Amino acid sequence: MYWFLLAAAMFFYAVKRHKRRSNGPTGSPASRSQQSGEEGEAVVHAELRAALEWLCGDNFYLHPGALLLNHAPGSAFPTAEVDHLAITPFGIFIVETKNWAGRIEPGPDLDSVVRIGVDGHREMRRSPIQQNRSKVAFLRSVLPGSWLVEGIAVFPNPHCDLSPALPVNLMRAVDLRQWFRDRKSKHDARNVLPLDVVHARRAILAVAETGAEAIEMHRAKLRENPKQLPCLP
């Protein structure tokens, strides 16, 4: 199974790398960061698929790539990017991927985390859970209240060490299977009807954009308006 997941992830990354090369050089820091992010997303996508097939058989939906939620029409940033969308009979999950290396510890508040590099340099970063908050709130506002919508963040880099003091929905890629198993167990214990995966997929995609051009325009706009947190002493 491990070698199958690795092969799937590398194939996914190779396709993206080929597309990127056909569009021009990738030697800039921004493009290297994008490459690292895409590698991490490929690993997480493969882990998600393996975990959901194990738990749900074929009764789930995993979107094949990123998508945009039209969460704030008319605003300066009307769309929000979702790295991975997973829809299961026991809930809908918005998954953020962070391919960070180093030690990740809680920040001074719930909106931030601290990344400590191998050289000991400490920097404050926006918590991926905080990044997911508006996306989760938007879906909760447009979907039936009985449907569970939850945001999680996954760190696929093998050189990433997570503090046990972090919230449990910040996890390593290898933790995904057990985390989803726990969520399914809690849902089953509540004795409620399972979520209709097909219905949920249609409802979410009706308020989303999935085209590559729209996603690239969204990312370009974010690159022009980066949001950064200050470094820590």
C-alpha cells in the first residue's frame, strides 16, 4: 500500500511539474515554494484517498485538486481556495496542506503557530486552522445544519515535528487514517442518518469554481497581496 501511495503521489506531482515547465522557468523562490506545496498536496491527496477507501469503500467524494469557494461575492477577495475537499457519509472536511519542515508549536493565540527551523530560528505563522475558518463558516451557512463541516490541516513533510500541545485537527499525513476513523466512530455512535455524498457534492460545487484559469487568477491576486506575521525573537 505504501508503494502504491508513493507512486500515485509522484505521478500527480510529475503531471503538475510538466505543466509548470511548459509555462516557463521555475527557479524563483516563489516557484520553488509552489513546487514544494504541490509535492505536499500530492502526498496528502494520496493519503486521503487511501484512508477514505479503507473507511467508506466507494461511498465518498474527494475532489481531484484545488477548488475555489465563492464565499464573499463583491468583496476584494470573493473566493477562497480549498486544497482538498473530502465528502463522506460522516461529514464534510476542508483540508489545508502545509509542507513545512521544522518544529511546529502553538502560537500566542489560536490564530497562529510558531515554526522553529533546524537553525533554531523562530517565526510566527498564520495557523492553517484559522485559514480554514471562513471556508468552514461559509459552507455551514449554505448547507443543512445537520451536516458536519470541519476544517483540518495536514503536514506531509517527513522533517516536520508537531508539538502534542497543538489542536488535534493539525496532524501529520500518516495520522489521517486514524483521525478519520475516530470521526466516523463518533458519527456512528450518535445514531444519525449518514450524509448523502452525491447531494452534498452537488450543493458544494454549485457555490464553487474548479477551472484552472480561475484558480491561477486567485493565486496571482494573493501573491500581489501577501499576508505575513512578524518573526519572533
